[in-house]
Amino acid sequence: MLRLLLRDALVWGALGLLMWLAASKVPPAFQLRAYQGIMPFIVLTMVSVYGNNLGLVPWLFDRGRYGWYALALLLWMLLLHAVGQFIWPTVYARSIMQPGSNSLFTMLVALGLLLLWRTVTQRRQLLRRQLLEREQQLRLLEAQVNPHFLFNTLNSLYALSLTQSPQTPDMLLALAGLMRYQLPPQYRRPPRPRCCCATAPPPTACHSPIFCGSKRTVTT
């Protein structure tokens, strides 16, 4: 909410500054009238934009009642025209079409910008939803594949151990390296050296078989 308020304040402040700079460029004979027209223009523009985007668009346009929306937009423009002519008669005394034409043009521009913003937002949400779905599919695939992969690898290691194959230590180290990347980063440990004869841990720290080449040494 605060972000929207800051955005609107920035937009209307920039519009007021632009109108002030534009009024300073007119001839001196018309500058007073130009400065007097800044405040009515900004007030009517704000009322027309918020009335259209927060009232007419959600109630009629978003529900598909386009004919009623066009009629309500025309009536809203006539109401703003009458209010502007009544409150600031000296500002709009020489212009019969003002401020109604300005209000109508502003509301149409605001409607176009609103539809453009909605399109961009919907596209972002669609892309984000697709990315989340792909991530969920990948997680589901990993959850399905990893147990089968581990089961098949353990079966292969068991078969090699029964035949006392010299490839068993290398496969154990390769499996340990693969499974290390399945853990979260904070639980990963650096892999042990391939040959641990010279750097074997003390007997109290290791109770598992340690393979060195093709020979097997068991520490207890």
C-alpha cells in the first residue's frame, strides 16, 4: 500500500512540476491564467483517473459490460465538465469543451496504461507459475530417480564384493563422491583421498573398512 501511495505521489508531483514549467514558457500576458489553470487541471485529472480505474473499470469493464461502461464513462465526463465549469468559471470561461475533453482523454489514456500494466503483470505471473511447476517436476523426478539409482548401485557393489573384484574400492569412492552432492551445501564434507594408507584415521575414529588399492584393511 505504501509503495502505491509513493508511486502515485511521484506521478502527480511530476505532472504538477511539468505543468508549472510549461506555464512558465508562455508569454507574460497569459502566465497568470496559465498558473491559475494548473490546480484545476490536476484536481480534475486525479478525480477522473481514480473514478475510472477504481470505480468504472472494476464494476463494468472487468465484468464485460462494455456498453454500460461507455455510457458511464460519458456520464462521468459530463459530470466532471459541469463541476469544473461551476467551481472554476474564470478558468474555463473561454472554452466550452473544457474541462470535459481533457477528462475524457485522460481517462482513455489511463485505461490503456492500466490494461498494459495488467498484461505485463499477468505475463510475469504466468512465467513465475511455469518456473515453479518445472521446479516441482524436477524435485519429483529426483525423488523418484535417486532411490532407484542408489538401490541399483548398491546391488552392483554387493555383486562385486561377492566376487572380490578389485574395482570395489573405486566404485565405493565414486558412489561417495556422487552422494556428497545430494546433500545440502552446509552438510557437504571434502572427499577423502583415494589412498588412505599414509593418512589413516586412528582406530577410535574409524570403524569401517578402508580400501587401499586392491587390498582391504579393516580397523577396529
